[in-house]
Amino acid sequence: MSVTDYDAELDASGLFCPEPVMMLHTGINAVEPGQVLRVVATDPSTTRDIPRFCQFLGHELISHAEQGEQFVYLIRRGE
């Protein structure tokens, strides 16, 4: 999957824990099961929180990359 293959984007830049994950709850529900949400964040705690969010709620973390001071995630919504 290329970094441009996603259905919606959530920009949580400038927000700190727990706000990015709280927004992710809403953002993941805005896409259909099987669709991909791209999340951009600047809080380093998302490197721990977002993978756990996906694991506990049954979503697939497709990729995670650091781009400068941003953390970029591609998440496929589970059923």
C-alpha cells in the first residue's frame, strides 16, 4: 500500500495525550470497515498509544512512519 492510498485523514498535529487517541475514536468511525484512515500526529506518545488502540479494538495498523517531527499512521478499520 502506498502512502497515498487512504480513504480519510485525521490531523492531530499539535495535540497531546489523550487528545489524539480520543479524536481517533471518532475518526475511525467515520470510515467504513475495511477502509483506511491516515493519522498525522506530533505527540511521541502516539507511537505507544495508537498501536495499542488498534490492537485492543481490532483495527489493523498498516504502517507507521516518522516524517520529521510528524508521526504518520495508516490504519485499516476492522469490523
